Amino acid sequence: MATASDVEKALRDRLQASDVTVLDTSGGCGASFEVAVVSDQFEGKKLLDRHKLVNAALAEEMKSIHALSIKKCWTPAQQADAQNR
Amino acid sequence: MRQSVVRASNLQAPAGATAGGIGLSPELKAALEKFIAENKVVLFMKGTRQFPQCGFSNTCVQILNQMSVPYETVNILEDERLRSGMKEYSQWPTFPQVYINQEFFGGCDIMIQSYQSGELAEVLEAALNS
């Protein structure tokens, strides 16, 4: 089973994510997570392709995850923009 | 519901086509391509539109109902070969999966975000007018 910290580490390592938020929404069984990711690798990519990057980064973990809800895939600039609003 | 069940069963690969393995057989791939070509909007989901068996699938049904567009649903829980085959076909690990105009559009999160941004309405309008 995957833990929130496994998911966070995978996203930080494989997407060089500068900011990652992982919420375990499974009630403890580790099968359901919500994630928000900030990474340079999203630059110039549309939302579908950003989600594909996240899914690919978690390919190993996805074997035991039932539901992955991707709440945000931001570039660092988009994150800064949101914080300044 | 009956119609969608019939169509889902049409998508089942012939027995033995996968030779015991789980994956995307050429027969299933051809059936999927045909089905997606014949229907502008297809939702591959858990359960049926009347009785979704997953909250994320239900969300997609609600969004498509809200958009008032014709769409087909396929219950991937009916057939394990279809379920595993669709993951490979779409290169997407989870359900629901939405196809618009023969292209994979996204899962539940993308449906929600594009619905809120107005992009979904544009894509659907373009698809239905094409």
C-alpha cells in the first residue's frame, strides 16, 4: 500500500516538483489520494498532458491506489500568480 | 440503460481473443475505435448513468447531463477485459474516462476543471457541430 509520504516523495523526485500537497482521502487504507503539484515540467503543457505526467510519475504507486484526484497541476509562475491574488 | 448495456456487450472481445491474458486485444481495440468513432461523446464509467457505482463517475454523469449533450456510457465493471483494455487504450490508469470527438479528453478532475473554465462547453459544441 502507498502512504501520503510515498506519493509526495515520488512526485518530488520524478517531477522535480517544487511544491507538493498530498491528502490521504482513503480513511487510512492508502487507496485514495488528492494531490496538488507545482513543477517546472508542466510549463507549456495542457492540462491533460500535465495529468498524464502525474499519472506516469505515480505508475508504481497507482497499482495499489484506487482513486487519485489531481486538484492542481501548476507551474511555479501559476502558483505565484494564485498567491498574489 | 438497456441500450448502453447492449453496446457495452458489443465491445466485449470474442472469447479467447486475449488468450487468457489481460490486456488490449486487436479485436477489442478495433471495437473501441469503431464505438468511439460512431459516438461523439462517450463516458467509460463504473456503473450506469442511472446508477453510477463510483462518486467520480457520478460527477461526470452530472456534468454531461448539465451540458445537455447526447452521450453514451459504457459500464467497464461489466467486463474485466474491457476495464484493463481501456486503461491501456487511453494510457490512463483510472475511471471515468471521457472521449469527445474520438479523442481522449480526460478523467473526472479534467471534466470538473474544464466545466468550470468553460472549455468543456466549447469542446462539446465544436464536437457536436463537426
